Amino acid sequence: MERLRSVAVLGATGLVGREMIKTLEERDYPVSKLRALASPRSAGSKIVFRGTEITVEAVSEESFKNIDIALFSAGGSTSKKWAPVAVGSGAVVIDNSSAWRMDPDVPLVVPEINPWDATGHKGIIANPNCSTIQAVVALWPLHKEAGLRYVNICTYQSVAGTGIKAVETLKNEAEALLAGKEIPDGGVYPHQIAFNLLPHIGAFDEEGISEEEWKMVNESRKIMHLPELKVSGITVRVPIFRCHGESVTAQFENELAPEKAKEILRNAAGVVVMDDPKNEVYPMPITGAGKDAVYVGRIRKDTGLNNALSMWVVSDNLRKGAALNAVQIAELL
Ligand code: A2P
């Protein structure tokens, strides 16, 4: 018989936290008790789980007593502080922040790729970055066939990845500009995001590479156990509310025909191929928003590199890019 689990969600009032609770409900995860945790700011507010109101509590030393699984999505510093407390109370933490991802003692797991890594956890399992997850779900089955050598990933990332305040910023700026007004103060980005593109996600290092770009490099290598894989690209924030798009060019050891790649991807876990461009069939953010799959289209021979394919990969950054992947890890456990 399936054992019921007591589950805590830290960041329960945030975009990803709410999606985690919705995903637990939709996938009928065997929850005996759900504890909704956030900062003192939202203590006392209510969330609904399986038709029952649950009161949000401020996270504290007592929060993780008798909790089996703690899903975290409350930012890196909150995670650094509270994950050891949760583990000390006997919970397994599945953490959506970047705080633990590159720690050699912490598995970084995408269940379609490296589920066995989860078994080696010491209390914390990290959920990868949203852009990395959708790229590797599409690349892994092709790697198994032809051997990945180099991948270039250029991202078109929605504002939901930055959190609730970014969604409000895009809405407020778009409304103001359409009304012929100045954009309001208080936005979360260094520049206007409405009707604009920001080639800037996370801080830049001395060589001009952003944190998000390093996540793509380092996390892809760790998840696929390919420490030598060459990865490049640019990460860009776009004025889309939810769901990321990515232009992916992959070079392989062996030749891989586009038709063969399509067949492999049609049979791959978590992937939906939408590829009939002459009939205007390809995935878009409006295709993926609110859905679970990683959608792949525009699969074609790369026009510049040998043994290389280019493709367009779309997935909801709050679902497979965050909440769904975390709940799938909980299901593995
Ligand atoms: P709160 O709503 O109380 O601020 P998002 O990424 O969508 O902005 O959501 C961030 C989530 O992380 C929210 O649930 C937020 O709670 C929570 N959070 C942020 N800082 C803390 C903190 N210091 N302690 C606990 N939860 C936090």
C-alpha cells in the first residue's frame, strides 16, 4: 500500500510554490498533511488544497517536525538557512533555488534523465534551473543515440521565472505604455521589460557571462554526467508572462538525420513533437503555458556545423521547469 507523506511547501505564496501545491493535487500525490510556509509577511493568509483552506505559517524551527518531504521555492538565501533545519528534523528537501545545485553532495535531478542520482541524497535534492530542464529533456534522448559534443542554447525566458513582482511589472508597464503614459517606477528589472528584450539574467562575471548562462553550462553537465560537454549561448528575458522558448543547436559525435531525431523525440519521456512548419505547426509559449510537456519543433539540419541539428524547445517554466519536476522527484522518493 502507498504510504502517505506529510509535505511542507516553503514559498507557498509564490508563483512556483502555488504551482507545487496545484501539481501535488493534480497528480494525486499521497499527501497526509500539507503545511504551507512563507515569510512572516504572509502568515495567516489562506491557500486551498483539495478543497480545504490551509493557513499559511511563517517558517520557523518547528515547521519541519513530522514532515517527510519539504518542497522549497523561496529563494537561495532562505533555502541556505532552512534546508539544514528541515533535514535536521528528518525531512527530505527538494529545493528549487540555485543554493545547492552545484554542491557535490547534492543530486541535481531530472527524473527523465538521472532518476538514480536521487537515491544518493543526504537530505537535499536540487531541482535544476528552468531553462536547463527543458533543454536537457530534449537533448538527452538525442545524446543517447548520437553522443552530444557541443550545444548552443539561446533562451527566450518569460517573466514568471523572476517571481510574482515581475509578472506585475510587465502588466503595469504594458498597461501604462498602451495608455500613452510613462512606465511606472518600482519595476524589478534594470530596464523596461514591456515591448523590450533584456539580454541579462543574473549578475555578469568579469568575462561578461551571466549567472543564468553559467547555470546552463554547469547544470547540463552535472545532470547528464557529461563534465566535458561544451555549452554556450545567451539567456534573454522576454515580455511573455509564462513559458520559455529556446533555440537549441546540438553537435553530435555521429551523424543524426532530422527525421531520426524526430522519431526519437516522439518516443521520448516528457516530450511532445510539434513539427510541421509548412503548415504553421511549431510550439509557442501559448502552446506550453500551463502544460506539463517539453514541446519540440523546427527540428532541422544545422546550416553551419557538421553532424549538428537545430531545434526550438518550449516548456512552461513554472511546471516542468520548476513545480512539476520537483513533484516528480518527490514521486521517485
Ligand atoms: P512571502 O509571500 O511571505 O513573501 P516569488 O518567487 O513568486 O516572488 O515567491 C517567493 C516565495 O518565497 C513567497 O512565497 C515568499 O513568501 C517566500 N519567501 C521569500 N522570502 C522568504 C523568507 N525570508 N522566509 C520565508 N519565505 C520567504
